[in-house]
Amino acid sequence: MTAARHHLVWDWNGTLLDDLDLVVRATNVAFASAGGPAVTADEHRVRFRRPIADYYAEMLGQAIDDEAFGRLDRIFHEAYRAGLTSCALAADATAAIAAWPGSQSLLSMWFHDELVPTVQTYGLTPHFTRVDGLRAAVGGGPKAEWLEKHLAELGLDGRQVVLVGDSLDDADAALSVGARCVLYTGGLSDPARLRTSGHPVADTLTEAVTLAQTL
């Protein structure tokens, strides 16, 4: 018998924050800098994956070494930052947060020093026992190791946890620590890919919380 799941870990980009359009715009700025094609939102949702360098290599039709990825990553984030004030939370984000009966935290693969004040500006910080972002100069890798650190800081066993996110990488991270995952179709991934994953899938964040309570 597993321990009751009483803690919810939220993903940020594409989950609580509705930033698909901005991510696609910033991705296209990065691609254009390398002479690459423009990608549509639907294409991005179908083809995006981590490590992000692999996605970039496929779309640009060229090998992407660490130096090239570092440059593209900087260009992406400059464009992303420039448009961030235009982003809203997902329509039912605050309602979904309010609906979860246990403790909650937030783990993002966006830079920690920028994430923390941003979450504060949306008024969400008081809801979370911990907010963690990426503590590295260049991102693009899997979430699993960061989730392990996040739960260790919280003193939680993965079996007590449900993660709500919008990508298969979120699901892989959850599995890696023995947690469960509910996948949200309103974010950065193609819903059809999420539905074939075998994980519970929700079209709204409030539905995701309802599903999480049954796991």
C-alpha cells in the first residue's frame, strides 16, 4: 500500500503560465538567427522535446554542439523575457491551486532568479511551500534530477507526490522518483502525444487537480 499522496508539484511554463505563443515566438527568433525555418504553434507542440538541443538540431537540420546551443538558448531567453509581461496565467490556474487540499510547490525549468520574482508578481507565492527554478547558466536538459532535488529539500518521498505538467518530460521526471503525474493538454505539448502516454490527461487545470486527488 502506498503512502497517501498529499503534495502537488506544479509545473510553470505551459501549465500555470499560459506562454505557448511567447515560447513559439522566441523559438522562431532563435531559429531565424541560425537561418532556420519558422515553426507554428502546432508544429512546436508536436516536435518539441528535451534535451532541447536535439529538437533544435532536427528543426535546423544541423548538429548543435554545446556552444551553438548556448548561443541559441541565450537568443531564445532574450526574446522570451522581452515578451513576458504579455503573458497571463492559465484561465483556471488560481481556481485549480485553491482546489487542492494538501500542500503544493512549484518546480520550473526556467531560471530560478527570474522565476521567483515572476511568480510573486502573479500573487501565487503564498500558496507554495517551495518555488524552485533552474540553477544553471544554460538549461535544456531533463527535469528528473531537479525534481529529485526539489523533493529532497521538501523532505518528501516521491510516493507522496503528484506532479501536474504539460510535457512527457514532466511524466518521466515523476516516474523517476516514484511519483504520479497528471498531464495537461493546454500547454506546450501536442495533446495527442500526451493521450498515448498512459498517464491521466486533463484538458483544464481544475480537472487535473480532480484527477490528482484520485491517484
